[in-house]
Amino acid sequence: MFGNIYSKSTLRSSPTIRDLCEEIVIRRFLPIIEAAAVQGSPINVLEYNSAVYMDFICAFIFGIQNVANFLQNSKTCKRWLELRSISKGYGFWSMEFPRLTSLLTYIGIHLEPPWLGSVWDEITDLCLGMLQSVDLSSEIQSNGPVEDQKWRIYTKPVVYDQLLSQLKSSSCKQASVPLSQSQLRLTMASELMDHIFAATDTTAWTLTYIMHELSRRPDLQTSLRSELRSLSPPLIYHRSNDKLNEDPMLELPSPRSIDDLPLLDAVLLETLRLRPSVPGSQPRIIPSSPGSSPVSICGYTKIPAGTRVSSQAYSLHRNEQVFPEPEVWNPRRWLDASHEQRDEMMKWFWAFGSGGRMCIGNHLADLGE
Ligand code: HEM
């Protein structure tokens, strides 16, 4: 469905990603951190990191002109985080037993609190609102060139465009009756909401853990800073009150050169190892194709088709044979490892899962961190 829009090479050369980094990270986020630092006032970094990623992923999906600007609108951001936190404890029954849950609800038995529906409605409205904005802005656009419009900055709705074209062509090819306009809209909203959920908390938590670990290690911060300054052009933020640089914008080094920084890479890998943001079970079902024989996994033989098996990053990442002193956050383990040791560590590294249901946003996540 998503072709290569989330692939490493596409993201690395994407003008949209570059524009979003400049607008969201440099023009909006860094001045907030700078102001807090200058005033010596604390800020809730988890909240800001969530806002950055909400803005980033929503803008990548729908175009920056069509989304809420959570970073500069703390009320909307706080409400979103509140809704997400309320809804997180639920979902088991409706996800695992959707028919039973609907049937029981129909006869007045609620397996989940009845008020949960209004929380989901509010979350859904946000996504539907962004979808509607894209439709409206495409109409405005068709009336004239983008530069003439009211937007200060315009970016392509990359994921929206891709999904829409795929759904339209697959619905025409496969279904005898193509999707109606409202079915198409709800299918789009459902899929895109999934991307927003999958992208935001995961990346925001990882970045927050990175900040937490670095804040306890000033020496490591110094080393990381000098690594970032070794880039060409160096990654240096020009303070917004610097008369020579009234615009805090900086020229960004290429994504490839940032990717190649060993210490930055080690910090990211070690944080995802110790604090994987999806630490729990990732289930898979043993396939039941006709004639298929029972499979063996890790010494368990004859597991029948249809059985649910699962593994979890939390445990895999704490294998002492591969990661000595597994509870210690130590980026050096990645730098000091031999080729063979690193290969073994990567074999056990499961922050993004693997196989057909692996995270499709892993390269976007790397880029974002
Ligand atoms: C640090 C950041 C992230 C982590 C740790 C993470 C981790 C994961 C994991 C463990 C899974 C399940 C994989 C499995 O079942 O094997 C997953 C699925 C998914 N992730 Fe991510 N993810 C991150 C960021 C993102 C981003 C930025 C996106 C952007 C769209 C994204 C989109 C998705 C989607 C759509 C799925 C569902 C794939 C499917 O079931 O077919 N993720 N992610």
C-alpha cells in the first residue's frame, strides 16, 4: 500500500522531510527549548516531544497546512495526550473479540466503560478533521498556484496521496462495487490514525529516554556535541536573539552523514535496547495452509497451525550472553563490539519487530530521533 514512501532512500532524499525538519524542529521546537534554557525554567519534555512527533507525522501524512500545530498550541496538545492516556488501558475486548463485544453492547452489557465511546469519537474527529482539511486545501490549490495561497509553508500530503491512489486503484481492480465515497473516507481515516498512533508515542518516549540518559552524563553530551559539529555543514543551532542570525534556521547536513555518526547511532540503539517503546508481546499465528505440517520453535516441536506464538523485545534485549550487564544503559557496548559481536547483538535487537508485520516506520523513527 505504501510503496516506498517510508523507505530509507526515499526519506533521505525527501524535500518534504527536509522542510518539516526546518519548520517543526528548528523554527518551532528549538526556540522553545532555548527560551526555557535562557530563563532557567523547567519544561515537560515528554509533552513537548509528543507534540513534535504529532506535528511531524501528521504533517507528513496530511501536509503541514492541514494539521493542528500541537507544539505551539499547548491546550490541544494536553487534551490529545489526555485522550490517549485514557484510551490506552482499554481495547482488549473490542480488538480480540469484536463480534462478542458488539453483541453484548447491543444487549446492554458493556465489557468496556460506556464513556470510552466518546473518548474514541473525539480522537476520531481529530483525524477526520485533518482529512477534511486536505480535501479543502486540494480544492483551494486547484484554483491557483500554491505560492499564492495563505499558507506560510506548504508541504505535500505524502502518505495521504499514496494511500488514496492505492485504495482507488485496488478498489477498482478487486471489488465488483468500488468503495463508496464515505467507505473510502473511513478506510483512509482508520489506516492513517494507525500511523499516527504507531508513530507518536514510540518516537516521543525514545527521545525522552535519550534526553534523560544524556542529562545524567555531561561528558557524553560533550562527545556527542563534538560529533555533531564534525559534520559538514556542522549541526549548530544559531540562537534566535543572535543579531547576525535573526532566523534560527540552519543549513542541515545530509541525512546520510547524520546516519553515519557512530556515537549518535550507539546512543539510539542502546536506548531502544534498554527502553524499547513496544516492549510487550508481538503475536504471530502459525499459518494453516492446506498440507502444512506443525512447526518447531526454539525446541518446542509440533506446534499446530492456528496457534498464537509471541516474543517480546523486553526479554530479547536482556539476554546476558549477548548484552552483558543488560540493565545498564551503556552506548559503548555498540562502539566496542567486534563485527561478530555486533552482528549477534543486531540479531537479538527487536525494537521494530521483524518479518511481514515489522514496523514500517523504522527509518522515519531513526531520522526523527
Ligand atoms: C522509536 C520508534 C518506533 C518503534 C520502537 C516502533 C516499533 C514498532 C513495533 C515493535 C511494531 C510491531 C512490529 C511487529 O509486530 O513485529 C510496529 C508496527 C508499526 N509501526 Fe512502528 N515503531 C516506531 C515508529 C514508527 C513510526 C515513526 C511509524 C510511522 C508511520 C510507525 C508505523 C508503524 C505501523 C503502521 C505499524 C504496524 C505494521 C503492521 O502491523 O503491519 N512506527 N512498530
